[in-house]
Amino acid sequence: MANATTVSKVQPLRFVDGDTARSPEGISWRRGLRAPGVWEAFPFIPEAGTLGDGQVRDALADRDGWLFTPVLPSMGAALPGTAYGVDEIRALVLRPATAAVMYAVRLDRVHAFLGNDQGVFREGLRPVSLRLADMRASLEGVRARRPAAGVTFHRLGSRAYVRYPVGAALHTHIYLLTR
């Protein structure tokens, strides 16, 4: 990934329930806590009200200090979306996205022993920025090198997921399409 850099501002193409955005004041907003598609403060703060996708998108784009975190799939459950092979990855239409970011998550024995079933972000919450061609090459490369790896694309959420074991750790990559 020669063209990869870490980014602090993430502008997702689409949101899904379970995504989190944190404001500079430290308030975490979660999508779909009590109602699908609605952002609410977590833990619940009645006076904070609710936000819509447009308000969160504007905050992520225009205001410094906002941080986006995609929902992490449980390591024990199937990856969201449809399974893809190399041919399907090559034919995948990624537009209207203009780029992608990759979040890397790792679950090892220590985390599993402590009851964590999702893993932890490897690079903190700083995703790696990728061009669409780099994302496609990365997905194809994982599928070619690790035939048993799970590679799925969740069209509704505009994100791809990759999961594979290395030694005693389970790695998950979330590729989030961005504007």
C-alpha cells in the first residue's frame, strides 16, 4: 500500500446502525440505538436530542475534532454482506465513491479471554486512506493469498469486510467507501 496514509477526517458514503461519531466535547453519538437510522447520544442524554444522517455528515466534514468509528462485526458471526470471489471483486462497481478508508481490527487470545468478541483497532481510530484501485487490489490480493478468507461486500452500508486468521489472532479489515 504505497499510496496509503492515515486520515483523521472520514466522510462515509453511507451509515449503518451501530456506527459511532464522537464530538469534540466527548459526546458519543450512536446510530440506531432505539430507532433505526436515528443518531442518539450514548449514554442517553435526554437534553442532547437526536441527529439525522445529514447533520452527522455535516459535522464530520465541517468541524474539527469529530471522530467516526464503523460498527465492528462480532467475530463469532458471519460477516455482513454478500461473499465475493476474485471475479466478483473485479466486477464490483464502487461509484459514486471517490476513495476508501481501511480500519484494521485484531482479536487475539488475550482479548478473547477477557470476553471481547469484536477485537480492537490496530491503528487506533486512524484509518488508512486508499484509492478505489488500491482497495480493489487489496481485496483481490487477500482472496488470492488466503483462499479461506472471508471477503464480503455490504452494498447497503457501502463497505467491504475481510476476515482471516494469522497464527492465534483473527484479523478483520473494514473498507469503508467515502466521498
